[in-house]
Amino acid sequence: MSQYLQNPITKKWIVFAPQRSKRPDVARGMEPVCPFCNGHENLTPPEVFRIGKGEPNKEGWDVRVIPNLYPITKIHELIIHSPDHRKNLMDLPPKQVRMIFEAYRARFLFHKAKGQVFLFHNHGKMGAESLPHPHTQLCVIPFEIPLEAGRLGDPNNLAFETGKFMVFCPRTSEWPFETWIAPKRRGFQFDEIDEAELTDFSSLVPQVLKKLGSKLDGEFAFNFFIYPGGDWYWRLIPRTVNRGGFELGTGIMVNTLDPKETIKLLTK
Ligand SMILES: [Zn+2]
């Protein structure tokens, strides 16, 4: 099982999770059959939630949630985006994207009393994706462990807005092409997202991913996460660059792209 360890000098935490090393590595051909595909429900641990038709652990689902076999934290779930092995958020119909975010909301609400509910998605090799079938991960982290993700503050460098949301690229972006989405209705946790916001958010996220993906060369690898505290936001980090010794040693990120350039891509 995982163990949280704190560096007594820096006070920073690590989580020691040796079970993670047993994960199948698709790149090395250790996962010939995809356990997340329709009809392979018997290859995963029993599901904890589904949206769609069918009996539990049988076909017919639209979005399926299962415990992770190789957890980082004590509670670690996988939200499988759809039965489709290839289509991700930018390729799926808006109705399906909405169901994925509905699943986020339901599982966030289910776990929020137990700790900080951290929802994140890895895409592409540079984004540390393990299984290629698109899925989001949910980890519950004890309240006493401080997270790197900071509070929202006042959004600056606005790219555009919709009825419910602001899309912006902060001046203090740490990564090229970094993009944030925050609701105009401030001060709420993600499980409090309302129906109209859910609909708006479900069209915004694919729109942002499509815009950036079409402008970047080669594989569009990225990570995103949802801030687990009050005043939620969504932060997208395209993984176009690796990190070097300067960043690792100093903790100071070197951003080489003016966020204004990202705004141009998003608004073209
Ligand atoms: Zn699959």
C-alpha cells in the first residue's frame, strides 16, 4: 500500500507507491487486450459507477468507473470516457463529453468528505499516459497534505468568455500553451457545477483541445486537472517541452512562450 513521507527539511511530501511499478506497459506490449473496451468488463475490478444502460460489469455502458488496480492513493478510480478505444474528449459528441463530466461530478461528491478529490487526465507519451483507452483518474488525498495546485485568484490574460466561463492564459503560466477555464460563478467545488455550467463546460473543453491540437505539430500530449478545493478551475498543460535541471533544482519554471501567443491560437 502507498505511504506518505514528508521531507523533514523542505516539508514536501512524497507518496511511496511501489505497486505502481507493476502497471502494464502498453508500449512494451504487455497489454495485448484492452481491459477498458466494451465487452471486456470481466478484465477489470468490479465497477463502482456507470452511466448508460446494461447490468453492472456487463456491456451497454456509456461511461464506466472502476477502482485502479495499481493505485497511487488509497482511493484511486478510473473514469473510462466511452466504450470507444480511440476517441477522446476532442473527438466525442458533446452528449458523451457531458456524461464524462457528470461522472466526475458524481464521484467527486461521493468522495469529498474523505479527502481532497483530485481529478486528472494524462494524454500521450509525454503526458505519462499508461493505457491508451481514454480515461480520467480520481485520487483522494488526505486533507493534511498540501497540494502544489494553488488557488485561483483573479483571472488575467482573458482569451474569451462564454455565458458561464472564462478561458484565460495566466501571465504566470509555467508551461507553453497553458490554458485555464474557470466558472464565472466563483467559490464552489466541482461537485457543485450546475446543469447549465455542465453543458457549457462540455463544449468548451473539446473546443480548447481542438484549437490547440490543430496548431501544434506531431502528437498533442497534455495533462489537465481540476482544482479540488473551493473555487474550482480546470488547468490544461500541453506537454510540448520536457523539464531540465534548472526547474528540478530550483522549482522555478522556465516558460518560453508568451501566453499572449496562446490566446491568439485560441481566438483565431
Ligand atoms: Zn480499449
